[in-house]
Amino acid sequence: MTEQEPALPRAAAAAAGDSAGFPKDAAVSSGAVEEGEAALLSDPEGVDTSLRSPAQRSRTFAGILVNTAFANVTTSYLWFALTFWVYLQTRNVIATGVVGGAYMLLIALSSISFGTFVDRYRKLAVMRFAAGFTLVMFALSGVMFLLTPAARLLDLTKPWFWVFMLIILVGAVVENMRNIALSTMVTILIEPDRRANANGLVGMVQGLMFIVTSLLSGLSVGLLGMGWTIVVAVVLTTLAFAHLLALRVPEEVRAASTDAHGGFDLRGSVAAVLAIAGLFALILFSTFNNFIGGVYMALMDPYGLEMFSVEMWGAVFALGSTGFIVGGALIGKFGLGANPLRTMLIAVIVMGFLGAVFTLREWAWLYVAGIWLYLVLIPFVEAAEQTVIQQVVPLPRQGRVFGFAMAFESAAAPITAFLIAPVAQFWIIPYARSAEGAAQLAPLLGEGTSRGIALVFLVAGIIMIAAALLAFLTPVYHRVSASYAQSAAEVPDGPVRKTS
């Protein structure tokens, strides 16, 4: 029998003793796992990496990566366009905050279900389902836009705007199921010693998504209007779905054997996370990045749209987003170093510093440079977490672990977005624009129409720096770092397959 084993080799795990070993041929339930004990699920026929060479698998992964990039571009194109359109029509940061916050909240609520389905079914089949569902929802939003008068659709006191927003956001959120499946595809198709580099390529793809999305969304809303923007999104989603139907992953002989149950296996997700010592702490580290992300989600677009026209803001953000490509390229070339956790926390500290200073003055070049540098660092944070999970978590549980991580980390952003948007709209921005407030803030933040938003960014950045510095001092950071180092030293250079 042939078995792929992406986690610690059993021989090495057994040698490490009960505190770090996997029970040999254990039948794992979704209940609680003993402390310090990592569970391994036997799946002798679910994945067979001997069917093709590593180079052939890498080419398939490239095709899946390109397809996912195309789908992500389309989804983000419509979501960004919705955010731009809502703000330009209402000039209300609460509305944009709700749009952004609702997106992250829906991801937080649904990610465990997404991870459960990824574990229970073939990864390619899950990606196809997500693509088809997104296509249906985007088409439905187009029908609603066509049939509903614009004045009624933009009335925030009526249900039509919120239903329209929800249809688009549900379609965009379900598309994220593909991203969880893509992370498990790295485990299936890429050799262990190249997974950090592959995760860097994922970061490059996300950078391309931001560039194309930001540029096209601004131009589309400014020149075509929201109606034709929806039409373009539907056409592009159809093309991505058709291409996905043509892809094949023969390594997935059948759906992996898994202990996942139902459509929302919260208990199994928690057990999968707790089975690996320190994994929950890793998820907490990644959440630092999302905390400040909620502030940016609510206020970055209003800040940019006050400084630039919608067309120019889309182009400016696209320019800044080239940083995402640079960050992903650096990881693809050099990896993440011997300790991805250390790399991640250093990146978070620098991101907090950038978030604090890039709006200290209302200068366009400072804002764009800050965005560029900030986005250079995001792939390091995301790739570090993915690389650790892919190495230490067995494949039949990776979907739920990635889903749990996405749910936990996504919950931080909507909390800050929902809280900061009304606070900024009703208190901070009016105070900063008053004569007294402007005079008090001028020595630190200079002068301009968006000094209130700059004050929020400054405070959020300082909090991020403090949180990451404290994380370096915790015992769990040193414990997780040591565990990763031991695991990296013990895992062989290729996929481990058992033959009996």
C-alpha cells in the first residue's frame, strides 16, 4: 500500500517519545487529543504521488495556481468595485466599513465548514463547486441590479442595498473555499523542501490580484459604472470555471480518509489544532496581522479616495500592490529562513511601524510608499503560517486546520472594522477637522482633510508593534520554534510513502 505522510516520519516521531510522537496506525476520532500528542490518519490510497514525476505535479500546480489567481482577481474586482461604488455614492465610511467587515465576518463564520468539506472531498471537486456557486451568485446580483432602481438600491435605510451587498459578498466568500483547497494542493503536488517557495508563489499571485483588481475596479466604476462591472465579473467567472473543469489531479485517487463529520466539524477542527503542540499559538501570531488589517479595511479606501479620484486611486493602489509580488518573489527565491515564526513576527513589527507612519503627513508619495512596503511583508506572514501547517499537520486534517485558522484570524478584522468605522465617522474625523482638533494634531500629523484617519492608523500601528514584541518573549514562541526546527530536520527531502 502507498501512503503520503506530510507530517513527521513515524520512525522519527516514535524516537521522540510520547510527548511528540504519532500513535502508530492510530484510528483517530474527532474528540479531544492527549496533550502533546499529534494524530496521524492512515490513508493508503487517497493520494498516490508515484503516478507522476515532481516536475509534472509542479506543472499541474502551476495551472491550478493560475486558475485560482484568475478567479481571485475576478472576485476581488467585483468586491473592490462594490466598496468604491458605495463610498462614492454615499460618502459614508460606515457603509464601506460594513461592506469590508461583513466580508471578513462571513469568512470567519464559514471557514470551518469550508475546511470540513475540503477534508471530506477531493480538493479539485471542492474548487469546482466553489467556482460554480460564485458564478451563480454574481449572475443573481446582476439581475437584481438590473431590476432595482438605483435610488432605491443605494438607500441604506431600505433592505435592497443590504440584500444586493450580501449576494455579492456570499459569492466572494464561497470562492475562498478554493484558497483552503489550494493550500492542501501544495501538500499533494509539491515536494516538502519546496513548499515554502510554492507558498511564496501564492503570494506573488495575490500581488497580481491586487494590482489588476485595484486598477480595473477603479477604472471600471469610474468609466463603466457598477452595472457593466457586474457583467464583466460574470463573464470572467465563467471563463475561470470552464478552465477549472479541464484540469486533472490524478494523484487524488479518491477522497482522503478522514475523521471529519458533517458540514461544520468544529470539534474535529479544534482537535486537529490541539493535536500539534503550539499550533494554536501560531494562529494567534498570525492574528496580529489581521488586527490592524481591520482598521485598514475600514479606512484605507476612504483615505485614498479623499486624496485621489477613483480612477487614479485604483491605479495608485495597483502600483503599491507590486510590493506583494516583490515579497512573494523573495520567498520563492530564498524561502523563509530556518525559523518561519521569527520571520513572521519581525514582519509584523515592521508592518506595525509602517502602519503608524505612512500617513503622518498627507503626502501622496508617503502613502503609496507605505502601502508598497506593507504589502511586501504580507506574503511573509501568510507563507510562514502555511509552511508550518503543511509540514506538521497530516493531509487528512489540513483542510480543517486551515479553515480554523482562517476563521480565527478573519474574526479579528471585522471586529476592528465594525468598531472603528462609526467611531471614526462620528467622533475622530469631526474632531480632527474642527479648528481645535486640527490645531492639536498639527504638530504630530500635519494638516489636511484626513488627519482623523491618520490618527487611527498611528494608534493601530503602535498596538501592533507592542503585541508582536510581547510575542517574542512568550515561552510558547520558543517552544514552537524548537518544535519546527526539530520537524524540519527530521522530514526527508521527498514525500514519505509507506509500502507494505
